[in-house]
Amino acid sequence: MEEKIESIHHQEIENEVEEYEEEMIFRWLEAHENKSTDSIDIESRIQEDEKNTAACTEMKLKKKKALLEFRCMVEDAILGNCLFEKPKKIISRKECQKMKEQLRDITLWGVPLLPSKGHESTDNVLLKFLKAKEFKAQDAFHMLRKTLNWRKEYKTDAILEENLHLDLDLDRFLYINSVDKEGHPLYYTVYGAFKDKELYRRVLGTEEKREKFLRWRIQFMERSIGKLSFKAGEADSMLQITDFKNSGSEMKELRAVSKKAFLLFQANYPEIIYKNILVNVPFWHYTSHLVSSKILNHRTKGKFIIARPSKVTQTLLKYISPENLPVEYGGLKRENDVEFSPVDNASELIVRTNSAGCIRIPVSEAGVTMVWDFTVVGWEVTCKEEFIPDDEGSYRILLRKYKEKRIGESVRNSFYISEPGKIVITIENTTLKKRKIYYRSKAKPYVPAYMINKK
């Protein structure tokens, strides 16, 4: 059966290669009328493309073969009742049969593991273990077995039902907030929540509390996985932002628990975190990260991105749209926002060095209130907001002026429009680097209180 499937895959790949070769030959014949030097260049490119295609198809075949082998291992282990370690005590034949039946229904993160059940998400879950072990089926199978045994011993499947909410203030330490540009949930870990010494003592004061805190972190991970979909083409992993602001080197207990959590996540939640962006990183963490990186494989190292303090907003915006990035990181998202939502997309303006740029928000009708948001990546610019009526030679109203706001801040303002005109925001960039501005606006049909009282 395996040989038949492999031969079919080989035939499909050979057909793709033949079609590609025909297309390359056709391109070469078209260019043959050019100079001989051009034809030599085209021929060398064709040869290079053929090598790349051959390498790509070989890798694709290797991955498919590894998945097929892994599926067979999992299927045999489940049907043969050898996925878990053998029980220490002797059990009856009836109990053994019951265990076999239960094993057929085993799931991981809500997805059935028995390949023959034909669930659409089974392969995606198995692929996470294969990717973590560089498509070595035997290593991936050992990792899966260890994960399932750990979950059984740690009683992870029932952890969501446990009341482990240690402190309300811990909602500021771990939370999910919005999604990135590709739909991955944003998983925030904010160490600054523990700058409160009383909170630190309440949560991490004893060994027993620290173990409970570790279990709470695993519970939060399980709850977060519930927001993922393991279907093809949908988000099956998270983007983690780890903020070290206000995390002192004296927080030894917190660092020890975090290290335990990291090792457990590495061993039992492969490929659930696809990127981990570290922001506001203190100097002591650079040293520890350098040491720990020596024991991590190349794939795991590639998941970590350290953003320098001056590049936090710029780095995060590569992965997160400004509408979904919180204001404290230089985005436009505010908690419990009644004015804007993530569907209100922001526009982009680039202001070059030693120049000025203008954002113009036209208002064609009177009797509305304009609300606008904007943020400057990197700041170090001066900004001015004005209302200019459409009447030629009319007055101007200076609404607000900003001088070099701090990095990681955004601006929100509003103005009641009593006559047609435009809101003009002028940004002067005197730095040696270009600046990106993200902005959005909205008209709201209401009159401010001072106008109502005036009537």
C-alpha cells in the first residue's frame, strides 16, 4: 500500500517536472532570436530553475512520506493499545478491552488522533510534531507519546474545569487581544504586572503558590488553544508578545516559573507559538537569552524576535495592523473603544526626512462631529491640527499642537463642524529618517453639550 502511494506521488511529481521543462524550452525558443550571450544566460537560468524545482519536489516528497509514515505509527499504536506506557498493576481482559475502545476516541486539543477516522484536522495536528522534529517521523512519534503521557499524568484534559484564578490582577499578566495580519491570535505576556510587590507576594510567595501559578499558566494556554482552528487555511498557532518592561532582575521566582513553563510548552505544545516577539528587553535578559539559545535548535531560535526599545512599534507593525495594535505599543487600538473598531482601517502617510506632510479630512456638511486617530512610528516630530473652512480667505482654528511626543503614544481628538471645511493635520519631520503615520477618521451625527446648552 505504501509503495503504491509512493509511486503515485512520484508519477505526479514527474508530470509536474515535465510540464515545467516544456514551459522553459518554450521560453528559450522565444528568446533564441536574441544575441548568443542572451541565449547562454537564459539557458543557465533554465538549468538553475530546474535544479531548484528538483530540490523542491524532492523536499515535498520527503515531507509527504514522513507524514504517511507518522500516520501509520500513530494508527498502529492506537489500535495496538501501545500509545501509553503499560499500567503497573495487572488488569483484566475486560478492562483492557475497555481501554482499547477509549483509545480509539483519543483527542489532542479537541482533534481526533486516529488517522483512519478521517478528521480534516488530524494531519494538521500531526504536522506540528513533524515540523518540530524536522520531519523525522520516529522522533515526532516519541514526542507525541511523551506529550500524551504528560497530559495524562498532569490531568491537562480536565484543567479547564479547575478554579485556578489566583488573582484578578493577573489578567494584566496574560491575555489574548485581537489578531495579527494573518489571523493568528495575539498572546500577550506582560511581566510589568508584577511590579506590584504585594501582588508578587500573593501569587509567588511560596513554593505551593508557584506550582499553582504554573498550572494556571498551562490552563491559560489550553484556553487560548480553544480559540484556534486546526482546519486547513485557518489560524492554528498564535503570535506571542512578551513585554519585559518593569521586570527587575530581582524577580527570581517569576523567572524560575517562566523557565519551567517555557520548557513545558516547548515539549508539549509544538508549533502553537509561531513567533515570539520580545519587547522592552532589559540588559540581563540579553545574557540569559544568549546562554539559552545555545541549547535551542535552529527552528526554535528563528521564532524569537528581539525588538530594540526604539524599534518596538516598527517591529510589531510588521506583523500586526495598527487597528489591532494597542496604543501602549504605538498602535490605534484602545480598550472598550466606543469610537472605532478594528474594521475601521487606517490609512498610511510617509513623511520624508526634513519635510512636512499633511493629512486632510474633508467635511462636506455641517452639524457633525469629526473624530480622528493618528500615530507616528518613532515620533520625534511636531504636529499641528487645524480646522480650515471652505470659504476662501476665511479664518483658521488651531485645535492642538504637539511637540515630539513619546514613542508608543497615539493621538485622538474630535471637533464639532459648524460649516463645511476640512481638518488638516500637519506633521513636520526634522529627523534624518522618514516617518510613517497611520490615521483614520469618522463623522458622528451629534452635537457637543456646550452647543445644546447654548440653545
